[in-house]
Amino acid sequence: MQTKTQERIDTACRVILPGRPTTRNFNSCFENADSHQVGAGVWKRALKNPKIMAALPRYLVADYCRRDYEAENIAEEKHNAPSR
């Protein structure tokens, strides 16, 4: 079962990838407490899909998505680091 965050990432990518016009549903993907996670998730998919990466700047500030992705990776690395 997908999380709500994952559903929002899917929704955003379904708009960005084919270049569809934004909708209220698309905008709402980024209006929740997990908006940074959604941006990071979109960036993660863009790293694997050049079409999403190329279209991303028409929809979102790519640097913000990249920053959120990097911050999420740093937090995950700290969480998974062995304790001393």
C-alpha cells in the first residue's frame, strides 16, 4: 500500500512527465506538511528519468527539489549511521 506522500509524488510526476497543465490536484501535492518529501521524491524520479528532469523547471524550482532530496539523504545517512 502506498503512503499519501507516495501518492502525491505519483500525481506530480503524472502531470510533469507528459507536460500537462497544472491543476488544483497538482498544486495540492505541495501544500501539506510533507511537501519537502514530495519535492525530494520528484527529484529522485527525475534523476532516473531525463524527460521528467527536462520538464521539471516548467513546474517547480528544480533547485528546491534537489535541496530537499539532498537534505533527505543526509538525514537518512545520519539515521543509519552506526552509533558510537
